[in-house]
Amino acid sequence: MGDQQKLTTLGNSTYKEQAVWFLNAYWRQFGQQEAEKVWTYAHRYASLDSNGIAGHSLDEFGAHRFLELNNETLTVVAMREHWRKTGIEHVKLVPLIHFLIFRYQVDWHQCVNAAQGDNAEEVAKAQRMLEEAQAAVKEAERRDTEAKAAQRELEAALAELKAQEDAFNNKTADLTKRSNEGGGVSRNKAKAELAQHLAEDPLPLRRAKINQEAAVRKAERASKAAEDALNVAVRSLDAAQEYLNEVSSRPGSAAGALWWIDRELHEARAYLPTARGGYKKAK
């Protein structure tokens, strides 16, 4: 496969894959220092793509918007001229890798032929563990949302129960007062009404009690499910981090790929409670 075809194939891979390839290729030269910037570039590209991080290229307008977001004074036309001079064939869409080649002024032939590490299996395992942890975090988020909704339902049920109890107690107080005041006929009538009133909870109050009891059970189940899901997420993240640290300590690793996985693990922890290792993302 010729270098141009290699570049085309690379440009058709996802933003993450393009960014990781680039970081692997230039990790020792400047990649380690520029990794966070490359992360930002990839995610800004994705923010302008309807396919998100799974996309691979932007159209002319999207590329212009990307340059504006990064306060770049150059234009897409200027980038295309640079690519033409260095032998890169014209592309209708602008892949992330093309921007990175221009931004860092690297030899694109060297880029597409750069070694990607000799531990592909270990990197693939770390990636799988990352994806499992990300899925566990999403499930924990879903369960947490359900638990919060169940808690709101419980609070509403408690408020309704209190309202019905207040109404019942107020009527009891009113009938008790009337049974001790006024003429004999009115007192007796009030006493009869009071006896009937106290004999059985009225339907609204019975319904409120039933709903409140059901809401308590639902909230307890949801809270337990949320706690269990959170425990799974934390264990998955910790296991992925432990394995990643182990692989990263060995020589010959694809440093860019491992850095990216570590960065994604860090990102995933933002959705955990701070008491369980989470953190608040800067706005």
C-alpha cells in the first residue's frame, strides 16, 4: 500500500484513532507535551461532526469553524496549499490527521509509516477494559437517575399523605369541637359523624397511605440498585487503571494509545460521586 493510500485509510478512521496514531508516532519528539492539545483538537472536531467522536472528517465549513474555535489565523485554503506542496492529494473533506500534519509541520510520509508500538494485544485489552468501565459508569448513571426519580416520587407521596392526614385531623378536631358545643341535636349529630369519621380512614387517606408505602419500597429498591451499579463502576475503573498502569510501566509500549486510555478513564471518573473517586469537571 502506497503512502497516499495509507493516509487516506488513516483519515477514514475515527478521530480517536487518528489522534492516537499521531501521538504514538511523535510521543518522544513532542507528543507527550502536546497530548492534551491533541485531545482537545479531536474533541472539538467531534463537536462539529454529527457523528461525534466516531466521525473522521469535516466539510469545508466545519473545518473553518474548527479553526475559529482554536483561534487559528490560518485558513483551510492555506492548509490545502501546504498539503499540495508536500504531495498530499486533494481531499474534499478534512480529516483530523491532515490538520495535525499541518499544525505540527511533520513529514506525512513518516507519519503514516510510524511504528505504533509492539504491544497491540495489551493495548487492545486495556481498551476493552476501558469500554467495560465506561459501560458500567453509564449504567451507574442510569440507576442513579432512576433512584433520584424514585426519591422524588416518595417525597411527593409523603407530601400527599401529610395533606390527607392533616385534612383528616382537621375534620376530627372540627367534629370533636362541634360534638361539645351547641344544642343537643347538633351535638349528637356531630358525635355520630365523628364516630363514623373515626371508624375508618377515608378513601383519599387510604390511597395516600398505600401510595406512600409503595413509593418507599420503590425508592429502597432503586437506591440499592444504584449503589450496586456504582460499586461495579468503581471496581471496573480501578481494574482498568491498575492494568493500564502495569502495561505503561513496561518498555516498548504504544505510549500515545495508553495515554489516551488513561485520559478517558479520568474523564469517566467525573461522573462518579466525589466520595467514590469522582471530581467536578471544569466548565
